[in-house]
Amino acid sequence: MSASDIAGLDPDRIRELFDLRSSHNAYTGGGYHDDPNPAWRVLRETGPVHVGIVHELTGYDQPAFFQGLPFPERPHFSVFSFAACDDAFRDGETFASSPEPLEGIDKTQKIGPDSSMLCMNGKEHRRYRTLVQPSFVPTRAKWWMEKWIDETVHALIDGIAGAGRADLNTDFCAAIPMLTITGSFGIPVAEALDLRAALRIDQLNGADTMVNILAPVVAARRESPEDDLISVLVQAEITDEDGESHRLSDAEIYSFAYLLLAAGSGTTWKQMGITLAALLTRPALLEAVREDRTLLKAAIEESTRWAPTDPMFSRFVRRDIEFHGVQIPEGAVVHLCIGAANRDPARYERPDEYDPTRPPQPSLAFGNGPHVCLGMHVARAEMAVGIGALLDRLPNLRLDPDADAPQIIGMYERGATELPVLFD
Ligand code: HEM
């Protein structure tokens, strides 16, 4: 990865793939342009668990899909309180991450999100997650910054610094997580956008494109490992339930890659945009963060609480259960509305206010329990390095007063419309 490769990324293609108003984003409810929080407040106040699906209960009548949807043959419930969402995240036995038990699927042969650890349960999930966890612990954040994040951030700022204006959402935020995770997989910058297009949630045959791009890298790292994440996967040994160990098969590596490349490049850019929108529309707060960088960490954390980019994740219920006063049958899908949970007044005072000075209190933006976000420390590092460098390098950074103010839109993938800024 070099600065000139990064400068060569096609801005129109980035805009097409990342603009939340483009057709690529319709699948997850990109057409939803309202603030869902008033509806979620009413739902939370009228009960922690409701029959139905989050977007329909919120009043959005267009199709929208995400994890746990559509499954029309199953009963659906949605959960809106912090306590109930947290209980479900923590109880992976009752609230499973796959519609059916996955134990029968041969992971050494089948590639795709369904055989990735996101959908696994129990011991099998732990065995796979343990292989990559050491690359994602907080002390490893420096490794991610020095190898991929710093260079990407500064190359992107080099590209906009002379113009005096930019749309930070697509000119800046979009490429940082994408190039960080593709860099860690040894994928050339020139192929990063093809991969991004292939791995979107609405693409059914994306795995073939990904395999074509990754196969030469896997072969090269098998010959000669380097200091990157794909080398970790190529060298990893997994111990089966019967105690036998084997190096990961190609399919196992590609399933890991599918999950990490999709999760790594699809989320953080939107959360960085939400954080920037929150700060840019509050100039006094932006100034305070510029003056005292120790506030930046809290500004990022508060944005994940106040407006988590993925406000819903789902679970499949494995047994009949009474859950927070509601009978839920085995086989039902339960949608955990993180966005509503993160504004539960039982946990947060003045929950609708974006206030980085509030007492720290973990939210559910990164989930909880066995599937808690593996990449959260990388995501935090990307946002802190990115926003910190903007404040260092673009004097008098401010919203363009003549452009439309940023809006946060989208149902299941929320983010800013645009971040039109000026600087000196
Ligand atoms: C602000 C950015 C991010 C947010 C809000 C976010 C949110 C989440 C959430 C809520 C989950 C739990 C899903 C569930 O319980 O079903 C999750 C899982 C996951 N995330 Fe993130 N994520 C972010 C960034 C990242 C990044 C940068 C990476 C990789 C570099 C990543 C990799 C993963 C993986 C691999 C899982 C699955 C973990 C497992 O199943 O054990 N995420 N993320």
C-alpha cells in the first residue's frame, strides 16, 4: 500500500458504493430518512419486547433486510430495553446466532458468512474466535495504526488539503476502514473497491470475487508468511472437538476473510461520519475537542451510544421461553434494537443528548457476550487517528454554511448523508 495508490482511488466509484442514498444501500433500508428515536422511545415505554420487526414497528413500510431477515415463516419479536437486549446478547445458548444448529456443516469445505464465526455458537464459536482474537486486543491497536491506519489517513488528507473543501463522508471516512482491513489481508489498493462491491450484504455471489482476489495472496503467504492478518490465518491451527489439530483449510480461511473484510469495511466509516456530524454541528464542542484531545475518545464512544451505525442485530430462539414478560416460542427470530437500548433512560440520564462529558457507561453499540465485536479496538483506533489528524491538519475545519446540513439516515445501516466542510 502506498500513498500514490491511495490517491489513485476512483472518487466516483467510492461515492457510488458508499453514499447512503445510492441504490446499493436500499437493501438495508437506505430509503429511511427520518429519526427513528421518537418511535423507539414510545416502543420502549410500552414494553421491552414487542411482536413484530424493528423497521415495521418504527413505521417504515418499505422492504429492509439485515441479519435475521426476512425468514417469513418464523414468528418475529423486537426488543427495545437495554436490560432485555443485554440479557439476549449474553445468553448465546438460548439466543443463537444461526437459524439452525451449524454443527452439521463442514466448515473446511463451505465458504461464506453462514460458516463464519458470526453464525457459530458455543464451543465451536470459541475455537474459531480464539485463532484471531490476539490480533484484535487493545494492545494490538498500535500495530494496526503503524501498519495501515496512519498511512491511509494522511494520504487521504494529502488528497483534500489543497482544495479547501471536501465531503468528509466519502472523500475521507469511507476509505479508511476499507484500506485498513484489505491492507491487513495483503490486498492491493487497486482491488479494494472491487472487493467492497462484491461483499455488500445484497450481493449473493461475492464470495467468488473475493476468492479470486485472495487466492494469490493465500498462496504467497503459505510460501512466505509476513507480518499481517492473512498470514495469521494461513498459519493458524484449529483443534477439533475430538482433539485433532489441522491448519485452516482454504474454505475456513475464506470464511474468516469474508466476515472480517465485510465487517471491517462496512461499519466504521459510517460511525466516523456520525461522530464528525455530531461534532461539526456543535462548533463549541468541536473546538473543545480540538483544544483538548483527551476528549476525542469520549466523543467517539458517545457517538456509538447515541447513534450506533448498525442499530439492530438478531438472534434465533432455541427453546420456548418467557422473556421480559413475553412468551417467545422456539424458532422465533428476536431483533435486538441496540439503537433503542442505547437511549434507555433506565441506564442513561438525558439519553437523547449527545454529551461526551457524561459519566462513562458501556453501551451495546458493539454488542455484548460471546459475539461482542472483535474489531472494536481497531474501529476506535481508526476513528481516533482519522478525526485527530483532520483536526491537526485542516485549520478552521467547519461545516460549509451554503451546503445542506448533514442528516443521519438509513434503517439498519445508519450514517451521514454528506459532510460538506470548508477549511483554511
Ligand atoms: C464502529 C464500527 C463497528 C461497529 C458499530 C460494530 C458492531 C458490531 C456488533 C454489534 C457486533 C455483534 C454482532 C452480533 O452479536 O451478532 C459485531 C461483531 C463483529 N465485528 Fe464489529 N463493529 C464495528 C467495526 C468492526 C471492525 C473494524 C471489524 C474488523 C476489523 C469488526 C469485526 C467484527 C467481527 C469479526 C464480528 C463477529 C464476532 C463474533 O461473531 O464473534 N467490526 N460488530
